[in-house]
Amino acid sequence: MSFEKEDKVVLHDKHSEYDGDVGTVTQVMETMFGEDTYIVSFEDGQEAGVDADSLEAAEEADVEVDEDDADEDAE
């Protein structure tokens, strides 16, 4: 699956501090092999060079839960 800028995604990378978090694709880059890699921004940082196999489209429920957590942190 491929993603576009502004898509909400869930990162699955056990080596990342953002594993399981919902983020937003901020940039799509093509490697010299013709494969897309992504920069995904999260509330407190970003992850660069993420391949499509490490991402899944975030569902409405995932995005709403993530936004609710951000609201609670702000209070």
C-alpha cells in the first residue's frame, strides 16, 4: 500500500519509540530503486525513512483516541 502527504498512519516498528503511535505523513520520497519511503510526524517528533511495510492506514477510532490523549495532556 502507498500513502500520500497528510495521510494518518500507524507506525509498526519495534525499534522505534513511536511503535504503535498514530502520525501524519509529511513527506513522500522515492528511493533510487523506485520504492517510496516516508517521513511521519508525531506529536513529539518524527520518524524518517519509513517504508510502506511499516505503516498501516489509521482508522477513525485510532485518530480520535490519539487526539483525545493530546487533549488530556494539554489540561
